[in-house]
Amino acid sequence: KTDLMKQLWLVCLLLVCVFSLGLAAVTNLHTPDGVPSTRELLLDLFNDTNGAAYPTLIFRFSYFSVWVTTGSQWLFNNGWGSTSDYCSWEGVSCFGGTLESLSLSNNQLVGSLPASLGALSTLKALYLDGNKLTGPIPPSLGSLSNLLYLNLYSNQLSGPIPPSLGSLSILLSLQLDGNRLTGPIPSSFGSLSSLKYLDLSYNQLSGPIPSSFGSLTNLLELQLHRNSLSGSIPSSFGSLTSLRSLYLTFNDLTGVDISEPPPALRFCKLGSNQFNCPIPEWTKSMVVHTAHERYLEDALRLQNTRKHLRVNLENKLPKQQ
């Protein structure tokens, strides 16, 4: 009987060890050199932005307790944390087992973005727009060297725009509009040589428009309206050979240093500024004069731009494997 008990204890101990090792493998999943795995980095975002609701005790009497689930749980979180295969998680797209796209738009994310997000080095598209994110934009996002699309618009992000975002040399679209960002526009944005769409509107940005923007020769659309930008529109804008649409309304701009428009420019909105000198004649045929027309056209163009970017991304990124 004693031998049988010993055997049972050994079997139980073995099962505990196997379970512990399996749990560690699922929860940690470090790379061999100790660097956090992609799964861990994604879970940092999940945990920091209230990905899962949490139980709260609301009543207890003797042996009777009442718990309710509270918290701003993500609307769409299927699979997150429940399996080791992060490619199967809702909003995650992979190719060949490698993370390429993270799409969590309008998903009720609450809280601050973790700095560890910048370690997702294979990421090509990051869509976190339409949530309730607060706090600063992590400077570490400037390390996402493969990023093509960065959408953080329609949140409550605050603080300055990190100059490190100027390191995203192959970025095609950057949309930070509809937040509470302050301070100047980083001059490092002039290094975004592949950029086609830039939207920083509806923030609280101040200071001059960087003259380095003249280096953005692939830029198609620039939206800087509804800020507190000052100074003159720099003469370097004349070098924006691909620019089709320019929105600078509702700022504190005082002058226009461009004698001739960029050759491809078709839409130019300069109204509601503080110009203290004559506006060049070429701008007058491009300005939408009434606030109602301005609102309708801005809304339509913004909708079309974002639709185009989504379709373009679907065509560029391989399907999940």
C-alpha cells in the first residue's frame, strides 16, 4: 500500500511539472535570448488598454457574494490571450506566421499605449483609430521601420508629437487628427520621403509649419487645419510636386511665401487665418469660401481618403496564413 501511495504521489508530481511547463510556455513565450515574444508584446497592449473586463465584488453577506464584470472591455477580442497562436486573434493579420497588421479601430480601447508597442518590428499597418486612448504617443513607435500605415486619429492622445516618427522612412500614411496633441510639428517629418497622406488636423499644435516639408515630394494630401499654427506658409511648399490638396484653415497663419502654386495642386483651403499681407492670386480660385461648403468637402474627402487607404492596404498585404 505504501508503494502504491508513493507511485500516486510521483504521478501527481509529474503532472504538476508538465502543467507548469506548459503554462509557462503559453504565458511567457520568450525568444531564446530572453527578448519578449510578439505574443507578449501584443498582450502588453491588450492589458494596458482594458482588453478584458474584470470582476468586481459589489455585495457580500456571510457565505454569499455577488460579483459583476466591469471595465471597458474591448468590443472585439476573440482569441486574445487564450491561445499561443496570436495570428488567430481578432484584428491580427499575419503572413507565414509573422505579424504584419494590427487593426483595432473603433474597439473601445482605453488607457495609454505601451512603449513595448515599438518592438513589433515586423508590423506594416497599425490601426488604433476611433478609440479612447489617452496619454502621449510613445516615441518607440519610431522604431517600426517596416510600417506603411499609422492611424491614431479620433482618440484623446495628448502631449507633443514624437520627433522619432520622422524615422519611419517608408511610411505612406500618417493620420493623427482628432486628438489633443500640443507643441510644434517636428521638423523631422521632412524625412518621411515616402509619405503620401499626412493629417494632423483638429489638434492643438502650435508654432510654424516646418520648412522641411518641402522635401515631401511624394505627398498628395496635407491636412493641418484646426490647430494654432503660426508664421507663414513656407516657400519650400513650392517643391511639393505631387501635392493635390492642402488644408490650412482655422490657424493663426500670417503670410504666404509661395509665389507660384505646386504644379499638381487642385484644392487649397486657407480661410480663417490671420493673414496680414495680400494672399497670392493663385489661391483665390482654389478656396472654398463658406464654412458649410468647407465642412462638406472636408468630410467627403476625408471619408474617401480613408476608404482608399483601407482598400490599398488589403491589396498590398498578403492574406493571413
